[in-house]
Amino acid sequence: MKKYIYIALSILVIIPANAKIEILDRVAIIVEEGVVLESQVKKMLGNIEKSYQEQGATMPPQEIIMEQIHERLIIEELQLQLASRAGVRVSDGELNNAFERIAANNKLTLEEFIETLEVAGESYESLRSQVRKEMVIQRVQQGRVSQEINITEQELEGFLQTDAASRELSPELFLRQILVSNEKLANEISNRIEEGEDFAQLAKQYSTNNLSSKGGEMGWRNLADLPSLFATELKNKKNGYISPPLKGGSGFYILKIENKRGDLVRFEEQWLVRHILMMPTKLRDDSFTKKELDAVRAKALEGQDFSLLAKEFSEDPGSASRGGDLDWLSVGETAPAFEKMMLDSPLMEFSPVFESEFGFHFLQVLDKRTDDLTEEMIKDRAYGILFSQKYDEELENTLRTMRAEAFVEFKELD
């Protein structure tokens, strides 16, 4: 059976016995173990009335507004109680960072923002309290709702196939095309492109449409606006992709993605690296460790197999068994000293021995490439869109359930 907690219906100021008692605030609603005060209701009502006045709009009937206010404050109180039980907190440092972002978004320093509030008659401390409360509630919602959301690979792929997703997420492509009338010639041209001949020159020489004089240049096109034959072939393809001959109504097309642009377009420089690591110990100081690794490097310079040397001497548990192979690395993925040496090292040369926070290394850069990460970015954004949709739905269900299961008692106020 639910325990009912009896709460004083008024917060009183203690004054002399012969004076009249002044009621400063009263309980408007009992919500589980907590309360909603009359002052909270009046404050929210005042804010709503002010908003309608500023917009020049007509207020809905009072009973509708009051019902909405009551429900909002009840839900808020339930979430704050849940936060308290779960130990959810927002530190002063986190709150300070939030206000610095708010000020920056208004193109103000924090000091200027506080001054602006005071001029407007608002309390900075009161606003801090409100923002802290909102941050706590947001964390409760994220913790309670996020664990209920599951997005399958099938859902993600299905969403990516929709016209809305194509238009919102697809990058613009700078395209060239070659159009010829027969398949044999198309295959011959395709082979010549694979052998390294220039696409634009071949378009000028062989293409039969009006783009031939411009080297087959189609310009910037959104994937969603392309013919389905082109869009299907070019979807999820990387920069520089050249299609096989495609049979269309006018003949055989060969397409090339020459460039991409858009918010989700991302190209990343990567380096294929291998290394050998030795770490100082109590029995082997820095000087001796470096000397031993110099000797291993000398063996590599003499032509001994790097992979075998790494397997024998490297003390990196992650790469030693793979012959020192670190696979493709991007900027920001390694220790600063290692990254600097990687960026400074010519291809296929052994670096000098250098020290990082992990110990002493020497490395070899085997190759360098520019990787097109656009499709990964698109998938991440699509996942975020689906997550937001499901989050809103799940949050509404969660709050509705919390409200239905809660003990709520409205108090009569004169």
C-alpha cells in the first residue's frame, strides 16, 4: 500500500506572537514524495501570459492553461524526484560551461550576459537554478529513454533509401559522363580509362551528347535529382569512382565522380605505418633502451625483414604479432611525438629512434592516401535522425507512464 506523506500546506515566516501570520507560499499539488508550490504555478502562468502579450495573441481559456501548467509541473517534479533517487547531479563547473555557451551564442561574454539580465530585471542566480534543473531533467530523460531505443541495420538502410533521406543527406557530386551508342566501344573506353587515360579527353573524343565539348562535364548534381540509373550506380560510391558501362535509353554511359561537396563530405589523410617499440624498465633505463633499439634499426637498414624484427623485438602488445603493422592511421589517433614523426617521415624510409609517452620507437610509413569518409558521415547522421525520432516517441511514452502511475493530489487554494 502506498504510504501517504502528510506535508504542511504552508511555508510560514516566524514572527512575533501578537503579529498576524503571513502566508508566503502554499502547496498546490502533492506529487509522490514532493510538492508543487503555488508560487511555481503563478510564475509559469505569468511567463505564459507575457509570451502571449508579446506575440499579440489571444490566450486560451484559463482552465485549459491551468491544466497544461499543472501537468507540466507534475511531470517536472516526478523527473526531479527520479534524479534525486538516482543521484543525478550537475556540477558548478558544468553549469558555468553551459552559461558560457549561452553567452557565446548571444555573442556576449559571460559578464556582459549577466549585466544584460540585470538590466532586464532578471536574476542570474534564479536563471542558474532553472538551467541546472533543466540539465538534470535532460540527463534523467537520456538515461531512462536511450536504453530503450534500438535501431537495426535494416531500419537504417531502409531510411537511407527514402527520397527524404537522399535529399537531406546525400552530398552534391561533380560528375562527368561519356555516352556512346554501342557496348563494344563503351567497354574499350572503360578499359582505356582503367589503364590511366584521361576521362575528360576521352569524353571529348568519343561522347555523342552535347557535353562532349566540355569533357563530359555534368557539373554539380544532387544524387536525389539524378536519373535512377545514375543514382543507383553512384549511391555510396567514393570520390574518384568510375562506373562500368551502364545501358540506358540513349546508349551506354560511363560516369565519373570527380568531386563532392556538402556538410557531410569529409576527406581524411591517412598513413599506413609499422613500428617497433621498446619500453624502459627498472633493469633497462632510457639510455640502454634507446641503444638496443638503435641496434634493431641498424638491422632493418641492412635489409633484414622488418616483420620478423618486430615479432622478435617489439614490445607493443597490439602490433608485435602482426609484424609491427598499425594499419591506416589518421591525425589525432596516436601520441603527439609519434604523430609528428609519422607526418615528417618520407615514404618507405626508416625514421630515427624517437621517444613518446609509451617508450622508444622507430617507424616506417609504407603508404599514404586520402580516404573518403562521406558515406560513414551520412550513416552517422541518418542514425542520429532515426534516434531523435524514436527518442521523442519513447520519451512521450515514458512520461505518460510515469504520470499515470504517480500519486497526485490537488489542494484547494482560496
